[in-house]
Amino acid sequence: MLKFIRKYVKNESGATAIEYGLIAALVSVAAVVALQALGTSLNDMFTTVSTTLDSATTSAGGGGTPTP
């Protein structure tokens, strides 16, 4: 019985699995934060492009659907 307890105490495979889990969680959180920042940046960029195109078509006298 004492041999089994010593073997159980020396077993570190559970600790390794927990470490990998913590690393995966940290990478996931970093990815979510980065993608949220990227999404906000892309939204601002497309809003700017849309506003610029709208003002360009209005000042050019356009505004309708072009006819082929």
C-alpha cells in the first residue's frame, strides 16, 4: 500500500495536463482580446470608407444606381 501511495505522489501527469490547460486558456483570452480590437478597427475603417464614398457620390451628382 505504501508503494502505491509513493507512486501516486510522484505522478505528475495531472500537473502537466493542468499546465497545458492554463496555457490554452491564456492563449484563448489573448486571441479574443486581439480579435475584438481588430474588429473595432475594421469597423472604424469601413465606416470611414463608406462615409467618404457617400460624400463623393453626392458631391459628384450621383447617388443612384449606375446604369450599364
